[in-house]
Amino acid sequence: MRKIHKAASAVALCFVLISAAQAQEDKDRLLPIDAEQVQLTRVAVMPSGLPDRATGIDAPIDMSVGNATAQSMVNSGQVSPAAGAAGGLLGALVVAAIDAGIDANRNGKIERMLAAHSFDARGIFEAALIDALTEGQIKATLQTNERPKDGFFKIIAKPEDPLEASIDVMIRQYGFTVDAGAWRPSVSTQVKVYDTQTGALIMNEYLTYGRASLRPPFAIPGQKPEPGSMAIVVPYDPYNSFQNVDAYTQDEPDRAIATLTVALEDTAKAIARLVLTAGPGLAAASVDAAETETETETELEVSEASIPTSDAS
């Protein structure tokens, strides 16, 4: 029992640290781009930030109420630590350890499935973003700067820079999410756009694809994102779902790869539409999603120019 308790405590501490990090709000407020004040024709696309691995997000057991009550009684001296544990604290730690084991098993399956198909999440996302910006008549140049280990690039003002803005995307999560008993592809991102000549932040938005707590119950073809909201919901296909983890990691991996590819591409296109409000070809980029699009290959234009530094902001 002592070994279980120690392992559970370590897992719980890890959860606390992760939660605390995620709870830190971004210092920059949500900011839709002001198309009346900002006009863009040439932009830099920074190497996208990506988590270490794709993940599957389920709905874990919420022990927070009982856990908080027991801990409060311990802190106030009303009960001993042992009594507090018996009242729910220890139970929560054990549940946390079990959940962690389940998560690790599931994420391992996802990781192996993607590796077997040589899945390149960053490449898929960046290609779609470059394509969408190019179709909207914005010349997009993919940069080769080394990505900071944590956070966004730090922008230093360069008044003579020929590129007018830099687009910096952090993909916070990609993989699959449980919704109404089914697993669907999911992507969560944050995007910041800076004026490279002044260093000013001109856009800051969150976008989510396939997150049950935020998206509508069905996709609306051609639905446009709403800038400045807490999280912009990217429309999704409700039929792109799987009954369980094995269904998408073992039974239908090809379809799982295809649905996750669409999730990344559609998220990139939604980000491009936000930027294109300040571009010259918005009409060309906002074609109804239900219409058939002609497939074109756009060569990624890579620049060695180091616009931002690699220091996290």
C-alpha cells in the first residue's frame, strides 16, 4: 500500500504542476486583427510549436470536490492527515494513478499508430497554412529559426524588414477527444501575429477543433470563425468518429490518419482566414467549404532570415 501511495502521490503532484502551468493565462489579451488599420501582403510563418506527442483526451473522474474538502479539513487542523486521506484524499490519489496508467496506454497506441504511418503533423499543418495564405494573395515565407523550447518567439522590431508580419502558431494539443461516447480528431491552437517592423502584437486568438466543451453539436458548412471569442470553433464533420481507441489505432488507422489530417488542415485554413481579413485577396480565400476545391501544390518557400529571436516571451 505504501508503494501505491507513493506512486499515486507522484502522479498527483505531476497533475498539479501540469494544471498550474495550463492555468497560467497568457499575458496578451485576445486580439482580432484590425483590417482597417493593418494591411498585409508579405508575412513570415514561424516554425509551429508542437507538443511532444499526439494525445487522446477522455473525461477523467472528477475527484476535485471531495479532494478539496478533505485537504481543507487537514489544513485547518480539523482532522489528521490520515483521516483526511480516508475521507477522500487517498482515494483521489489512487484514481489519479489509475487514470495516468490508462492515459499512458492510450497515448502509446496513438503514438505507435502515427509513427507507423510516418505522420508529420507539423508538415501537414504548415503546408495547409502556406497554401491558404497564398490562395488569399499573401506571400508567405516559412522561416527556419530554431523553435523556443517553451512559449512563443520573441519579436524584435526591425523597421526596414520587407516582411510586414510574422505568424507564430502554438499547437497545444492534437490527437483525439471523446465526445458523446465517440472519439473524434481534435486540435487546439493559439496563434499570435506580430508587426515585424514595430514588434507590436496585432492578433492573438485561440482555436479549437473537436473539443466537446466548446464546439457546436454539428458542423455548419462555410461557417466562419468569430474573432475575439474565448476560443474560435473550427467546423468539423460529425461522421468522423470512432467507437473506441482500438477502432482508430488498430481497426481503421488509415481513416484515423485521414481525419486527423483534415483536422490539422482545417485548423490551418481557419487561422489563415483570420489573417486574410487584412490581406488583399479575402474573397478568394473565403470560398464556401461545401464547394469542391481544386487541388494545387504550393512549394513551401523557406527563408534563412532570422526575424524573431529564439527567446520565449
